[in-house]
Amino acid sequence: MASASSTYQRRYDVFLSFKGEDTRNNFTAHLYQALCQKGINTFIDDHKLERGQVISPELFAAVENSLFSVVVLSQNYASSRWCLDELVKIVECMKSRGQRVLPIFYNVDPSDVRRQSGIFGEPLAKHDQESLENMGRVQSWKDALTQVANLSGLSTGDIENMVGLDARIQEVEMRLCLESNDILMLGIWGMGGIGKTTLAKAVYNKIRSQFEMCSFFENIGEDLAKKGLIRLQQKFLSQLLEEPNLNMKVLTSIKERLCSKKVLAVLDNVNDPLILKSLVGNQDWFGRGSRIIVTTRDKRLLASHGVINIYEARGFSDEEAFDFLRHYSLKHELSINDFMELSSEVLDYAQGLPLALEVLGSFFFSMTREEWRNQLNKLKCTPNLKIQEVLAISYDGLDDKEKNIFLDIACFFEWEDKDYVIEILDGCGFFSLNGIRALLDKSLITIYSNKLMMHDLIQEMGREIVRRQSLQEPGERSRLWFHEDIYDALKRNTASEKIEGIFLNLSHLEETLDFTAQAFSRMSKLRLLKVYNSEDTSRNFKDTSNKEKCRVNFSKDFKLCYDCLSCLYLHGYSVKSLPSDFNPKKLVELSMPYSHIQQLWKGIKVLEKLKFIDLSHSKYLIETPDFFGVTNLRRLVLEGCVSLRKVHSSLGDLNNFSFLNLKNCKMLKSLPSSTCDLKSLETLILSGCSKFKEFPENFGSLEMLKELYADEIALTQLQELPVLPSNLIELDAQNCTSLKDFSSELLKSPLPNWDLQKRKLKNYHAYGNFPALNAFIPGSRIPDCIGYQCSGSEVKAELPPNWFNSNFLAFVLCFVSFPLFDCIRFEAHTSFHCTSSDNSPSFDISTRDLMYITTKLESDHLCLFGVPLSMIIHCSQITHIEVSFELMSWDGDPIEIKRCGFGLVYKNNEDENHSNL
């Protein structure tokens, strides 16, 4: 041993000291494995060293020749004389060799270790009685325990809190810019239970040594409510100055006392702007290099105080959440199979929320298998109260209109389009644009791809608020979404005036439900009524599903109180027309897919707020109503109305109308000429209108039209497409095999606006994600106006002299093919070769696109798209062009290109010698 001690040669990075029966097969085993995986050479007693009353020389040598010692102090650690002798040796090496020691308090309180009290101290009392002849040895054990307990260490709770924390600490430190002498405020913002306080505390503990004065003011919002502003200021300043008996008399004391000090202050859980105004007022209240960290659920609160440096706290990833639960499981005897099954359920429920993982982890892992399975089933219908109380704090801080918006989203509108929801809720008088902003700022909702989303537990909290309005009687609640509750309220006629919204998913009903005037007679506050089949329609209205079955029977006298109605959606409405007194002044959406409607209403209805009408698949509808009084209508969906023969001419009077879907209206032959007066129309869908004969005159005057779907219209009659509107981006004329002429004017009309659709090149190699114009029309012949053509998939040409002038618009590329797939990918690679005195370089442009074939093609089709002027550099120097095309299915199968070409497009026909369009 003397030899080993004198060499001072390090053999191990870490020495592990632990009580085997407490932690060998759980916590210490995982710790040892993790250290080894990181390449850390770790010593662990593996039973090969023979046990005895006196610690072996081999263990002494291992302690001496380690850089670190990690001491896992568990409940029975002090019962082992071997462990205690080992600890004495570790403390000796810490003093004599500078060895670093990290204590881990495993299910024991550090103060119990320090004072040798509680359960941890019981074995030492026995040692006192058994070792009266060797009191010095026992005292050395106590001294070692006291010294180690006074070291900065970790509890098992700390280890759980450390999961995923290092990366987040680094991100916050970067935002704090600690090397700067500027005074800086940082907000840590996020939903309740996301870990804001844990993160702020970890950052605080790490950097506090760099500041003259420090304060971590926890739950400051609660202190303000309990003690008032003056006491709050006094406590804050007292913590910073470390003067417990401080007496503040004037509000300026904070600035006077701290303006020359480098301060680190964390204000935790701030819920009132007055806290920031009174405690950290202006930056000149603190000395150079000061940092103020504010944790809050309310982003608006930070903005109101001018805090623009905001870190958004995020929940655990799946991997982090699993690690967090794994640490909890180490405290309990749980088989690996049980742990995997239970953790999967908990992870799915918690959705990465640290609070939920902590509550459920400590709750479930102490149960038997039968108990936690039973509790999981209960959790599905009765939320955990502790989690709900924390989350509900953000809801409590909303005003009445914001609360209504939140509950509507939680019960009805998650995953709906934000703009659509704003329209509907504005009809309810909720000022929903500002309300949704408030919910975002309080982390109650998020927005992804313009869809409203919320954490599952927040949605559950909102629905639980509604459920608790009347636990036993669903008809006394404000909102109903669960089919059994709706069935109960309507079947027993217990629906009351408190009901504001009903969303019934028909796919969940097992029996037919009668909708009668009596059942709805008391619902005087009804704002939202939706009877739907799952995935009935997407919010873009371009396509609707084929779910005609309806389990609701609408009585002939069915009517509602319309005074508050903003949204009316009735799938399978079985009456021939709406009631004669139908006059909902606040109605924004009227949807009746798969209805038996023959005539929506007679005469004129003044519905100034109505913006969306959907009568898709109403197979008995013959004509649209008069739109004269529906002045703000924006969308009309009549897809699958196979008996529709007439669209009322008043449609052309709608100034805000932007979307018209007439897909598969088999009897429709034409549109009224007034259609060309729709200056806001952006999308027109005529697909499958097999009797449609001709477009209205002046069709090109639809200056805002961007999408035209005319596939399979009048296969034997439509012979020429009209001049197209100037903003058109997408044209689909699949299987219109009767088209005889492809006019050069058809291309030239959209071209002036191409440069608005494309970004300019920033270098010589650019890749466009989609073409500026995409036309897909039947035909096997490339029009003569496209001057450069060739068989196969490549075309090369030398341009004529002086081809480029001020009238040039774009290059048009095209190819002919007969794809048999429903989704194809194509790519066009264009090489522009330049010859000039200034040695302008050649350059390439690649254009890629996806094309969806909605019906089986019957013949060759021509695809056209363009490379606008804005994408091209050194135009005047280009002398040669090479274009190659590649076409393939979604799975990568090649598709034959029969012919291809490109042409030059000019504003007028003055340059015929340039083979232009």
C-alpha cells in the first residue's frame, strides 16, 4: 500500500463508494454504466476484493489513485463499517491530494447526513454502543460524514432535474452575454410546469459567483398577493443586500442602493407588470454588467416592460422524458417489462411536460402493477388534480372573452385553421384576433402551419373546467362535444339555456338521434352547432369525402334560436329547405353537406356576416339562392351537386368572393356572365363538369384568379380555352381531349406577373422549387409558337442575334408524355451558355415540381412551365440554350418523354423573326 501511495500515479478517473444492498443493482449500476459509456475509467467494487473488518489495501490504493470520488450516500450507508472507513480514506485524499469529491444523497436528506440524525443516523448510534473501546474510530466516521455532507452535491431529485438541463443552460447563457458590461434583462417564458423555475435556478447557481449581489425571488407573484408592494420591495432589496432587518421608506431606495452594484436577480413566476415596474424599473437602477432574469407564463408582460430578449422554455423530448422516468424508477423495485409498459403510458399522457412526468412518476412507480393499471384507466376520464391546478393558473389570468375563446378551442377548434376560427368567433363578438394573441402569449395554445394547437393536458384542463360546470347533468354545461353527453341531453330534453356550443361526431353514434324543435327550444344562447362525420371536409374546401351516412333525424319542424348562432354545420340535413323564418344575423358559416336541400331559401335573405356556404353533395339542389343580401360571402362549395343547373347571377355582385368549387356538377352547362365581375376570385374549380360548354366572355378580366381546375369538362364540346387571367399560376385541363387549338395568347396573359412569383438569382446555380406557370392540358403536339422542339427529352438551340430586347418576358419549357401514375415528379435542367467580351460565365437553372393526376388519363398530355426573366442573369450575353427533362413516378420509376421544346415569350408580336410566342 505504501508503494501505491508514494507513486501518486492516477489509475482511475472515478472511484465509486456505495452501500451494495441499497444501490448496487439499480442507481449505482446505471451510474457506472453511464460513466463507462462516456469513456470515464471508473473503479467499482465488483466483489473480487475480499471483505473483512478492515478495509483492504487494494481499495485504499484505488481511492488514492483516482482523480474523483463519487459517494452514494443511501439510507444504510452508515451501517457498513467498510463504507465508513472508505469514506475516511476519501476525505483524507481530498485534503492531502486535492482529490475532488461529489456526494450523491440517494433518498436521504443532506442535513440528516450532516448531523447523523433521522434514519441515516440510527446505525451510527449502534456503532457508538458497540465500539466503546474505539471511540476515536467512530468519531472519525462522523467527522468524515459531516465534511462530505457540507460539500456541494446532488440529491436524486437534482439528478432528475438535470435531465436535458445542460443544453438549455448553455442556450440561456448565450442569451445572457455574460462577457458584456451592458445591463441586460432576459425573459424565460413558457406554459406552467414546463420547467422555467428549474432552468432559472440552475443558471443562477452556475453564474452567481460572477456578481456582487444575488437574489433568487421564487414565486414572486404569490408574495405580491399576500404581502403587498412595499413588503415585496423590502424583501427583494433585503435579499440582495443580505440585510434581514432592512426598513424601506421610499420607492427610490432600490435604485439608490443598487445603481453601482453588479447584480444578478431572478424574479420567478411574475404575473403582474407592476412587479417589474417596482423591482427592476429601468436598467439604470443597476450597475454595469447586471443581469435580470424573469420567468413568466405571460409573454405580453415581458413586452410591456420592454424585454425583447426572450427564451422560450420547451418540454422534454421523448428521449429526455424517458431518462427522467428512468431516474424515478431507480427508487423502486420495478421489473424492466413493467417499467417499459408504464413509462410508455406516462410518456403518451404527459407529452413532454416535466411537471406531469414528475407527478405521475412519483405517483405510479410506488404502486403495484394492478394499482397503476387501474389508475391509468381512471386518468383517462378524471385528470390529475395537482397537474390541473398548476395549468389552470394561466386560465385564471384571462378576461371573460379570452376564457370563452380558450374553452371554444379546447372543446371544438383544436387543429382548425386559425383564420377560420377567428372569423367564427368574431361572429360571437369575442374580438378573437387579440384573444388568440393572448392565449399564445400565455402559452395556452401554439400555432403550426396556421393550425391552432394546444398541449393535450391543457386541452384536458379546459374540458375539465367545462365538465365541472355540472358534473351530473351535461345539459347544464356551456359546451358539449362528447357524443354520450349530447345524446343524453337531447334524448331526455334536458338541454338548457346554458349551452353555447354542440359538436357531434356522427361516427361515434350507435343509435339514431332525433333533432327536434323541442330538444333545442331552451338553447337561447347557442352560438355553435356542428353535426359532422370525421374528416367530412378539409378547411380549404378543395375536396370533400364520401361519407353520406347520417345517424341524425331532423324533424320537419326542426328549428333553432338563431339570435346568437355563428356557425351552423348540419351533415345530412334531411329537410328540403331552411325554415322560412331562418334569419341568423350573426351567422358566419352555413354548411350542409350531403343534405336533401332543393332550394336553400326563397327570395332574399339579409345575412351580412355570412362568409362560408358549403352544400357539397346535396344531390337534390337545382339552383343556388339569390346572393343579393349575402354581401360578404367569400367561399361557396357546391361539389357533387349533381342536379345543379343554375348559378344565380347575383354571384357577380360579391366584392369579397374568392373561392368557388363546382366540381362534378354534372348538369351545369355555363356560368353567368356576371362571374367575370368577381374581382376577388382566386380559385375556380370546374373539374368533372361534363356538360360545361363555354367560359363567359371576358374571362380574362378575372384579374385575381390564380388557380383554374378545368379537368374533364365537356369532353366532346370544349375546343378552346379562353385568354387566361394575368395572375394565373395553375391550370389543370386533364382529359379535355376536345381541345383543338393552343393559343399563344393563352400563355402570354399570365406572363407579365411571373417576376412576382419568383425570387431573383443570387448566384450562378439556382434551384426553383416550383415553376412560375404550370399548365397541364391534353394533346400530343407542341404548338408551333414554341419555336425550338425535338423528339425525346433533350433540346438544344442557338439563339438568333439580338434575340433579347425590352419586350422579352420569359422562356417557356414544355414536354409531352402519357403518365399512368397519380403522382409524378419532373425536373427541367436548363443550361445557358454565354459568349461576351467581359467573359460572363455560363449558368444553370434547375426547376422541380410535383404533379397530382386526379383521374386516369386517356391520352398524351402537354405540360408547360416557365423560366421568367427575373431568374435569368446576363440575358443579353446568352447565345446557346440546352434543356433536358426528367419525369418519374413518386416511387422513382422513369416515365417516357415523347417530345420537348422551349420558346421565347415577348410582350407583343413585333419580333416574329425570333421564333417567339
